[in-house]
Amino acid sequence: MPFGAHETMEVHEILNEKMNLIQHFSLYAQMVQNGQIRGMIDRHLQTAMQSYNQLVGYTHDYSAAQPMNPPAMGTLAGAQPQQVQYGLRQPQHVAPGLQGTMLNEQQVLSAMLSCHKNSARNHMHASLECADPNVRQMLIQGANLCADHAYEVFLFMNQQGQYQVPTMNDHTAKTFLHSYQPAQQQGGFQ
């Protein structure tokens, strides 16, 4: 089966991105001391390599279009809205580091979060350019996995006070969002 030009270029970009993620996360694993962070990196690396190999396999012989069984997501399994700490609690001043040496754990987490967010977006964008239904499904599954990984990193950072969630007055938020009303059913629509 031939691949279309768009999907060929999009898959090429995703595979390059996955290689970059794998290489960076392997490096990050050597930089962290915290066991929770290292475990998260290891799970994310395992999923990235499985996803990379599946997509490479399919592009070689069209036989690897099987659903992935991602490893358990650790803190993400059973995540509840109450877990998120809302509001600012004396955020620290930040500036880019220019030392050019090892990253600290907060920098590693921030890099992981950014990588996963961008990868989720890129996977979904690429899926919209695919004619092959198996490639499309693998890319959508990749987008969902990246979004889940990003959320796991966010939750960890949020619980550590490293990713604070600004809020607005509850009454203001509800007034703003409650301006949207349910669509009314009309004749012919059931």
C-alpha cells in the first residue's frame, strides 16, 4: 500500500520527534535522583519506544497496527479534580539558567512537560493529514498517550508547588461559563 505525501511527511516528523524524546528522556533519567521522577521517566520512555517501534514497523511492512498496551500511568490512574492545588502560593522568581551543565529536577520536569504537550499537539495535527486509517489511529493514540503523560508530569509538579494554577473569583468564573446554555432540540433532530 502506498503512503500519501502528507502522511509520509507527518510520520517522518513524528518519528524524528519520538527519537528526540527518547534520547532526551534517556539523558534526563541520568540527571535525576528522585525515585518518583525516575520512575515516571522510565514509564514514559517505555511507552515512547513502544510507540516508535510500532509506527516504524507499520511503515516497513504494514503489520504493526495493533493497539498499544501502555504501562500503568502511576499517579494518573484514578486522578481526581481535588488533587489539583489551585491558586498562587508565593511563586518564586524564575529566569533561564545559563550555566550549560546538568539540569536540576525542576528543569527536567519542565522539559518533560513541554515535550509531552508539544508531542500531543503534533501527533493530533499529523493524524488529521493521514489517509491510512491505521497510521491515523496510531497517531491519535500517540496524542492521547502524550496528553496523559503531560498530565502526570503536571500533577507531580503541581503537588510539589512547581506548577501553580492561577484562579479567578469563583463567582466570575461561574458567571462567565454559565452564559453558555444547552442547545434546544428542534423538530427533526432526535
